[in-house]
Amino acid sequence: MAVRGEVCLVGLDPTLGSEIQKTRPGVVVSPPEMHDHLRTVIVAPMTSKGRSAPFRIPVTFKRKHGLILFDRIRAVDKVRMVKKEGAIADRTMSDTLHILQEVFAE
């Protein structure tokens, strides 16, 4: 069962166009009320490359510096969740929820 704030390796292939590719870490951002009753989970992929932007949060996970990419959020079937890797820090999760509110507000 996926938990909000948890980081899982997510198989994102096959992709089209400029969608983010390959198996990579992703932060579960969907609330349990959603993914406990559906076969999908909403994830925000993470990368150790790329440039920062107002809708990307810096993150350090497993001693690697990177970004959480809110411009690449995806709903994925739970079968794409390859392996649990840990969780982001509470402060990062708080920043995550704030960014999501900004992205989807009005």
C-alpha cells in the first residue's frame, strides 16, 4: 500500500514525446483516501538532473541532491510501483503540499 510522502521506484516507460522516462524515484502525493480505493497512485517523479523552477522542490534523498518535478506529475497503476525506497522529510512533504495547492488553485 502506498503512503503519501513515500518514495518508490516507478517504472514510467513506455512514454511519449517529452514525458519523463525510465524507472526512477517518485514521491507519492495522492492521499490515502484516494489510492486505498483505486488501482492508481499519483506520483511526482524525482531527478538528480535538470534545472530548478518555481514548481520544482529541491530534495536530498539517500544522500543525493535532486528535484521533485511537479510539472511531471502522473497517475500510475500500482503495478508500476517497483520498490519502496523510503520517504521524504516532513519539511519537504509540507513544501510539496504547498506547491500542489499552488499548481491546482484557481
